[in-house]
Amino acid sequence: MTHVENDLNKEERQLLELVDRGELVRVPNVEQEKEYARQAARNTLNKTKRVNLRMTERDFHLAHAKANEEGIPYQTLLSSVIHKYLSGRMTEKG
């Protein structure tokens, strides 16, 4: 192991091993991908947009109850659920 490799944490060493084995390669359009990531980061920091949402009374009460359990406003809970679903961190059971 080289001096530089000694300074890497476990995750960084794993990534380096993947590169060495050819399992992780640089994308051909790295600058375009970097700009895409920068823009995505900027967009996440943009102002929020107000929306009207129709939902069943039962779901509305469940959202309030769950938000109370979590100690957050129900709007924050609903926004978080929508964001997680749209970003792929939450999926439907199927």
C-alpha cells in the first residue's frame, strides 16, 4: 500500500480498488456530468413552491398524526415524503 493509500478512509480505498479492477470508470463527458450535478444541487436550494393538494380526509388525519409523532409540521412531512419518492429513496411496495 502506498503512502497516499494509507491516508484514505475505508470507502475511498474501496473506490480505488473498483477503479483498479476496471469496475468503476470515468464517464466520457465528466464536465457535463459535473455541471448537471452542480445544477441539481442549486435546484435543491431553490425557494419552495406553494401547492394545493387534495387528499382524503383519512390521509389528512393520518398525516397530522404521523407529523405529531415526528414533532414536525404536517406540511414538512408531506413535502419530505414527496421528495423522497421523487428522488428514488422511497418506492412503492410491489
